[in-house]
Amino acid sequence: MNKDFLKPSLADLIRQIHCINHAWKLSQEMEDNNHFLGIRLRDLKTRLQIKLLKKYAPDYVYLKEDKNIESEEKVYGLILVSPINNYSDVAHLPIRVAKKMLSEEEIAHFSKSLSNI
């Protein structure tokens, strides 16, 4: 197996997350939200986002609650400190999911206020 696939660079991980997020949204349009493919894509996106945070936050990416998005639940935006390949964020992560997959200490460490940038 290709070593780069198992340990992607920051830019590659960001690209993977955006591609999977796009595929997940397309699957939602074609099927209902509980279709097995959509669930698998959503879960893969979440796992990659957690990997990104654990490896690169808060130096390159940080969590910030996005209060400007219309969503059924509260979400974090994964915000890049500096744009990478024309991306300034790495999609959204429901706060409920973040709390389930990360400790309070990790969430605090991965969060960054605008005053700290």
C-alpha cells in the first residue's frame, strides 16, 4: 500500500476531506440521508477531520463555532490559519459529534479565538 495514502500531507488531507464532503452531499441529493453510502461518507469525513485536528491543530487549523450557517444543529467550522490550495476552511463538524469524539481538553486546545490569530 502507498505510504503517502496512509500519511497524507496537510494539503492532501484537506483535499481528501473536501472531496469526500462533496461526494457525501451528492449522495444526500440522490438518496435519503440514511442511505448506507451517505452514512459511510459522512463518517469517513468526520474521521479525517479528527485526524486533521489531532495532527495539525491549532498551528494550521482550528475549531470555531459557525453561527452564520443555517443548520439543524450547531456546528464547528474547521478554519485554516492560512489558505491552502484556495481553501480557507475544511468543512463543518457538528458540535455534538466533536463532543463525542474529542475530549473537552482537546476541543479547548483545538479552538482558537480571532483575537489569538
